[in-house]
Amino acid sequence: MPDADAGAVPAGCLFCRIAAGDLPARVVLRTPRVLAFEDVNPQAPLHVLVVPVRHVESAAAISEGDGELLEEMLIAAREVAEASGKGGGGYRLVMNVGDDAGNTVPHLHLHVVGGRRLGWPPG
Ligand SMILES: [Zn+2]
């Protein structure tokens, strides 16, 4: 089981601390392995982050054996979008990797963004 070997958690990882309940967040969904909470700097009426409870550096750190975790994250994203009432017209799922993509927290997170017309390509 991937969760059995969580490995070293970087001290002070923001999302690990939120997942542990050490920092407040507006949590909208929680399962044993996945947490979803509102982004503190929302870019749209719906902007929620879905994160694994265990520390995973980024999408680039995903490996064989993480399939169930990713499945749970995608199902959580759908449930969050549906429950918000803001995803009916469509929504976007984004995982940023690295500085150039604007990833500011080195803990895997899936942005669930919607509730308005979204442009493409992203700016
Ligand atoms: Zn973390």
C-alpha cells in the first residue's frame, strides 16, 4: 500500500500541516487519503485544491502504485465540483509542476476551477 511508506515529510510543508489539522483551511471534503479545501487566493467562483493526505512532492513524483490515490483525487474533484453547484457548466483540473508553471507549494495538489468561462490557453 502506498500509504504505508509515507517517507520523510519536509518540515513545515503547508499542505501537510493543513492535512494534519495544524493549520486552518476551509475543508469541503475529507477521506482517509484525500483532502479538499478552498484555495486562499481563488481565481474563479469555484477554486478548490484536492491534495493527498500523505506528502507527495508533485505530479512529477507520481509512480507506479499511486493509481488508486490519483483515482481518489479525481473522484474527489468531481464530487467537490458537483457539491459546489458551480461546476455545472464545466470546470478545469490543473496540476502545476515546477516554478515555471506557478507551483508555489511543493505538495501535490489538483486545482478544481470553475464557475465562470475559463480562457485557453492559460495566461
Ligand atoms: Zn506535504
